[in-house]
Amino acid sequence: MTARRIRFLERDYYRRLMLTSSEQMTEDQVEKILDMAGSHWEDLTFKFYDNGAVEVIDNHTDLPVRLADLKGAAYDCYVRERIRSIRTNLQEKILQTA
């Protein structure tokens, strides 16, 4: 069974979001804001298997994370990838039956 791995870095997620949402902010300003947040940034690896199963690993501790424990940007990443995976699967099935 193959798995597609996706690494999620929360700080990068917010950095990208801030840069694309504001035309006035420079990269240096965004970095200063993120540095001042002083937050613990999530670093997760999602493994999406062909059979629909998902495994989430916390890269700081190398421990598994339950889907129910995901929140905020990490949950958003999971949902977006899950939707993308479902769409791809459906498109493949449509092409097979055409």
C-alpha cells in the first residue's frame, strides 16, 4: 500500500497566508510578526494511504496525533488534502468508466 506524505509547517502556513493576503506587508515585516508571536509551531507529517486511511505524526516528538486532536491550520491542511484526494479518486473513476 502506498502513502502520500505531506509535511505541514504551521509557521510557513501563516507566513504564506500573510504574504498573499496583504499587498503592503514585506517579508521582513511578516517574519517579525511571526517571531513576536513566540508560539509553539506545529510540525506534522500527514500520510494519506490509498485505502483512505490517514496517519499523522508530530515531528517534534515522533508520536502519532489523533485526527480529533488537530485544530486550526493543521486541521485546515488535513481537510484540504482530504478533499483533494477524494476529487482525484472520483476523477480517476470517471475516466475508467468513460
